[in-house]
Amino acid sequence: MSQGQPRRPQQPAGQGENQEPIKYGDVFNVSGELANKPIAPQDAAMMQTAETQVLGQTQKGGTAAVMQSAATRNEQVGVVGHNDITDIAGEQGVSVAETDVAGRRIITEAVAGQVVGQHVQATPVMTSQVGAVQQNAITIGEALEATAKTAGDKPVDQSDAAAVQAAEVRATGSNVIIPGGLAATAQSAAAHNATLDRDEEKIKLNQVLTGATAKLPADKAVTRQDAEGVVSAELRNNPNVATHPGGVAASMAAAARLNENVNA
């Protein structure tokens, strides 16, 4: 299993009443309100429960283990109580989600909607000719298909369309928008959705991105440069200058990290 490991909390040189708590931003790549919140014991307990329900057990050295270590230290120095829960985690919850893409099981763990851990488990894919196990890098098409599962219910907006277009350009190596292709479909969906008020009437990401690989005339393994281009496109076209959790940019960035880990 290849895994992008969270940063482990650093133990202070000495114990003292004025020690700073270990916050989410200290060990995970998160932002906003969550980054400044101390990791609390009940946050870790929720993640342990979620990991066990989805994966069958708590992962050694995984997200729940890192959260538990940080929460234990925070409790020891008196900055949180044993039954404390971070307000934003309590309100928005934690999640562990699985996505199966082309012989891989992608595990995404989130707190309050922000990804705090993501790793991949290879599952054997037998070839019809020689019966050998194949394990290839995640492609742009596969990353887009993963988005259809992780954020499929999200109505398509201009930031999604721009990200899909950037991904298609990276996959095909051409700046020409393909008539009837993924980018053209996403742009049409975003324009259509902009005229509607009710989300339930809008075109969703899964309607555009399901089967994305087959809709691309060419495909390639996701690189860090590909992911950066897509992230930039999504950010530029979002009024809040943010990417959507589990969205196109997030899936591309996760695929790039996983490909680097597999090839490391």
C-alpha cells in the first residue's frame, strides 16, 4: 500500500502549562478554521470508528492513529479534556470513503469536509493474455471518474468546467476543445446551471464525468504539473478562490501524489 502520510505531531522538549496544543494545521494539509483547531480526543475516536467501519480496522500509522497521538498529547498537557470534541468536527463530522478505479482502491479520509488523509491499495487486475498482475499509474480519465464518485452530486459550475477543460487539455495535449467532449459538456452544463435556482434541477458532476476515460480521445498518467494546472484553473474560476473537497482539482492532486508514491 502506498500512502501519503500525514506529518506526525512533534513532542515538545519539556512539559509545561503554557504549551501550545497540536492543531490540525500542524499535522495535516488543511486550511481555514479547521487548521487552527486543537485535535481533540473525540475527534480521534470518530475517525477510528469510521476507519474500522470502512476498512475493517484502524490503520497502523494512518490518519486515526496520528489524530489519537496528537489528542493524547493535548489531553496530557491540559489543553483539551478526554470527552472534548472540536466544534467544527462535531458539526460537520468525519468521513472515510472508498473509490475503486482501474484496479485501485482509493481511501479518502476527511474532517469537516477537508481531506486529511488519502492512500491507495492496489487490487489485482488480471490480463486476458498472460494472467499477470498489472499496476499502472492513475490516468487523468481515471481521476475524473473518481470525481464522479467523490463529488458526483455537486452541481456543475464554472470552476468545475474550467478544471475539466484543463484536465482534457492535459490529457490530449491540444488546446482545441473537442465538440461533444468532456470540456464542452462541462461548459454547457455550467452555463445551463447558471440559469437555474434549484440545485435538484441542475446537472451534476457525475452526469458529466461518469465514464470519462472512454470520452477522452487520449489519456495519460497524472503528473504533479497536470494537477497544478487543473488546481489553478479551478481556483481562478471560483469566487471564493477555493477548490471543492473531492472535486476535480482535489482528485487530480490526489492522483498525482499517489502516482509519485507508487513510483518512489
